Amino acid sequence: MTDHSETIAQLRDAVKKICDDFPGEYWRAKDRERHYPSEFVQALTDMGLLAALIPEEFGGSGLPLAVGAEILKAIHEFGGNAGACHAQMYTMGTVLRHGNPSQKNQYLPGIASGTLRLQAFGVTEPTAGSDTTNLSTFAARQGDKYVVNGQKVWTSRAEHSDLMLLLARTTPKDQIKKRTEGLSVFLLDMRETIGRGMTIKPIRTMINHSTTEVFFDNMEIPATSLIGEEGQGLRYIMSGMNAERILVASECIGDARWFVKKARDYACERKVFGRPIGQNQGIQFPIARAFGEMEAANLMTERAAQLYDQGKPCGTQANLAKLLASEASWHAADTCMQTFGGFAVAEEYDIERKFRETRLYQIAPISTNLILSYVGEHELGMPRSY
Ligand SMILES: Cc1cc2nc3c(=O)[nH]c(=O)nc-3n(C[C@H](O)[C@H](O)[C@H](O)COP(=O)(O)OP(=O)(O)OC[C@H]3O[C@@H](n4cnc5c(N)ncnc54)[C@H](O)[C@@H]3O)c2cc1C
């Protein structure tokens, strides 16, 4: 396999420079107002960083997933938050793998240059929850269009995106043979649908994540919005899940690095009872343990990315990477909090904000229990638990 270590070193430098221009005060202000970090996303776009995985023929860098993962890791390690834009990096994978040549030519160059924002991914519904096969948003074919009715929830960045990848039912549930069938993927142009059958309502959350509810009321979209074959949408979405898990795991590793460094530096410099607090094993050992968990999770994430880039099965590794990395970042966050004592809860140290932000990863994009059930069933051969 090609050695990308030099590219990774250059990309890390580029990310660090951008993150240095967007220090804690920037993120704190955005967090306070729940504003989208447009300037930061634009800076990443201008450097082509979000187009890393798009093939060169469509204007991207054509880099492997392992390198994309290092970009996201670095963003979090250097204090940024890729949650505002990571979808631009990987949601296009469904179009790339399953779209027809005309769809690829129409959309991928714009996504690569950033003139077209593909940030929104509409899968989760309020009633179905984690049981995606139970979703009920319906797209009915009528001549050369589909008419969509239903509702999505937690559709992040919908207000900051031009396009949405939408998973909807196209065959009623009682007419399908397998529960994984009857769902289809659409690439819809929200510039055409907002206010014309589509309504977006922001959800205020404990983190600044620009997430929303989206309602479809007789929304008409051209039949050409369908990606691939009708009824095969779940398979297409699932084929992108491993990449998503590996990339999100990388963000967690970046967070863990940020917390461990912050805790380590403070433990060395803060003196109480006449000595650095890091001299006490009660402070030093949890930081060392958090470091160990982070390194182990990083190895699993790198392994999963390597298998993915080799085109080998990586479901277990991608799921375990997400599980271990989200727990490592959370343990590092908690350790950092305890190390800082009272100052941890003061906004200006950024710890309480990052603490809130990193907690999300145990819930989304997939919650820990669902990962454990995947591993229990697919790796360990135990009975399906749901
Ligand atoms: C901030 C945020 C952003 C998000 N962004 C997006 C987005 O852009 N697009 C999108 O489509 N979705 C998005 N999501 C949705 C996210 O993927 C879901 O919240 C997540 O998959 C969990 O689904 P749920 O919230 O419906 O929980 P539920 O499915 O209701 O589950 C609740 C709890 O029960 C557990 N549980 C459920 N079933 C079982 C079982 N059989 N065995 C054991 N435990 C079980 C779950 O693990 C979870 O802990 C986002 C969510 C959040 C909070």
C-alpha cells in the first residue's frame, strides 16, 4: 500500500494553521449563540480538506479513508469541531458508489469545490429510532416525479446544506418480503424544496450541532433524484456506515488527545500543597489510563481504516473503533474535568464545552448498544437481540 505519512504530516500542519486561526473564543461565541461555524467550514473548504475522499476526476484529492480520518482527527486534536462539516466529506460516498454517471458529473465536482453543500443526511425518524427498517416517510412515484410525505428528526446541518441524502420508503411495509427492502435513497435539492412541501425546524440541544426536524408534506422531487435502484436504499446507506464509523472514531481520538494534553499540562503546572498536582497518583494515573485507552482505540481505528482501504470486510473493526474511541474520549474528558477541579466548569477553559460535545459520540451516529449487538451477532455468532 502507498505510504501516506508525508501527506498526513502536511495535512496535519494545514489543519493546525486553520485551527490556530479559530481559537477557543471563536467556538465559545458560536456555542453560546448556537451559531453555525461558517467561517471555519469555509477555511477547511478553501484548503480542499473536505474534498479529500472525492476522486481526482471529480475535482477532489482521491485520498484513502485513512487520510481523511487523519484530517478529522487533527481538527479535533487542535481544538476545532468537525461535526459542523464532516458529512461533506463522506455523505457523497453513496452518490459515488451508487449514483449514475450523470448524477456523479452533476454533483460531485460542486461538492468537491464546496459550491454545493451536501451536509444533510435524513435517515432517523422519531418513531422508528434505531430501527431504520421501520421508517415510514413515504416517496410515491407519480410519473416523472416522487411525492414525499413524512418526517425526519435529528437531521443535522439541514439549514446549512444545499443537498440532502434522504432515505424513504417506496414500497409499503406489508408488501415487502425482507424488512431490508422497500427503502430508497434520494439526493434532493433543498434549494428547490424548502417552502415547497419541506419545512425545517431547528432543535436546540446541549451542544452546538445545528440539528433539526424536517417535515415533508406532499413534497415533489424529480424521479431523477433516485440514487441507484428503487428499493435498495438501505443497502446503499449501510455500505457507507463503516466509513462513517471510522471517521467519527477519528474525531473521538482527536478529542481524547485534546483532553489528555490539556490535563497533562495542567497537572504539571498547577501547584497545591506545595507540589504539582500531577505528582499525586490520584491525578497522574487517570491521565495515564486515559492516554492508554486513547492509544488502543487509535490502533483499532487505524486497523479498521486500513481494512476499509484494502476493500476487505471491516464491519467489526469499524464498529469497535467507534465504540472504543467514543469511550476513550469520554473517559479523557471526565479525567480532564477532575484534573482541573473548579476551573473545569469555567467556560473560558473550553473543557465544559468539549465535555458536552464529546458525550454525543456514544449516542450518534449510532449508539453503543447497537454496536454491541452488531459485534455479539456478527462477530461472536450469538442470537440476534432485536
Ligand atoms: C445531535 C444529534 C445529531 C444527529 N444527526 C443525525 C443526522 O444528521 N442524520 C440522522 O439520520 N440521524 C442523526 N442523529 C440520530 C442518531 O443517529 C440517533 O439519535 C441514534 O442512532 C439513536 O437513535 P434514537 O435517538 O432514536 O434512540 P432509540 O433508538 O430510541 O434508542 C434509545 C436507547 O435505547 C437503546 N436501544 C434501542 N434498541 C435497543 C436494542 N434492541 N437493544 C439494546 N438497546 C437498544 C439505544 O442504544 C439507545 O441508547 C443525530 C442524533 C443527535 C442526538
